[in-house]
Amino acid sequence: MRPDLLTIETVPGRIAASGDPWADMDDHPQSLEPFLELVRRDQEAGLPDAPWPPVYPKMAGEPPRVAPSRARKPKPSPSG
């Protein structure tokens, strides 16, 4: 299936011909536990979250939202 073929004009006919693939979605709830376990495992391994879009507040543990070339360099220690 090519996503570019799913348009406002084509989807109603496709659903009428083959049925709504999501019609019984709520009849088969699934647990989020496997996903949450992946998150816990990644966090314990030190894998950072992907950067959030700038319209969101900065999240705990999120890396700096700046291009590395624009990042402030650490100041040299006084002992040299």
C-alpha cells in the first residue's frame, strides 16, 4: 500500500469496499506493560529519550537543544 494513495477522495470508497480495519479495535485492548518495560530497560541502560520539539518544556534528562557547533564550551579549570 502506498500512503500517497490514501486521500480524502479514496479512503471512503476503500472502507466501503473492504470494511473498516479499525472497527473492532476497542474489542481487543492490549497492555502497555511491554512498552513500559522497554522504556525502563532503556532508561536503566542510560539510553536518552529523543529530543522533544522546542514547543514543549525541557524534559528531565533531555540533552541540550542546541547544535553542537553552537554549544557553549566548558570553561577551563583555574588549575589549568
